[in-house]
Amino acid sequence: QVQLVESGGGLVQPGGSLRLSCATSGIIISMSSMGWYRQAPGKERELVAAMSSGGMTDYADSVKGRFTISRDNAKNTVYLQMNSLKPEDTAVYYCKSRLRDYQYWGQGTQVTVSS
């Protein structure tokens, strides 16, 4: 059974940092494409950061230079380090894995950036 469990969300002031974690089971993240997505109220879900099985990364323009995606293969966990957070980063953040025709989502973790 595949499970992706996000954690690390919360309330942070503008300019602050958070690190999200996506703990996985039932998949091998080093063989999968992994991504972090977010969805703000009233908006569509959007890709924030992605990492290929080979370790190549890609970021949405809105987070380049502020967010970093990484993984720990031994722990089968993917991370999203978020720095210099802005109110517009407020959203539910989701982790997704994809391997060929199979994709799995986590349940999401809320990130709120507010003073």
C-alpha cells in the first residue's frame, strides 16, 4: 500500500521559513518523479517544485531562489525548504509521486503566512 504523508506546515510570519516533509511508504522515491504542489482557496492546484528520479530539479518562477526540494533516499522522504515566505505562499501543500502510469498524492499540509 502506497502512502505519502506530509508534515511541517503551520503558521509563519512573512520572511520566515518552514521545512515540509513527505514521508513515503510503498514506493522508492529514487525511482520516482516527486513533486510539491500547492492549492490556495479559490485557485487551481499548481506545481511548486519537482525532482526527477535522476535528481534534476525544477521550480515555479514564483518560488525560485526561495524554495528548495530535496530527498533522503535512505529515509524515503522528500523535503521542501521554504525561505523568505510571503503571504501569497499561503496554501495547502501536497506531495505527489509518479512512476510511469502510477501517481499518488498525500493528504496535504496547511501553510499560512501571516503577521
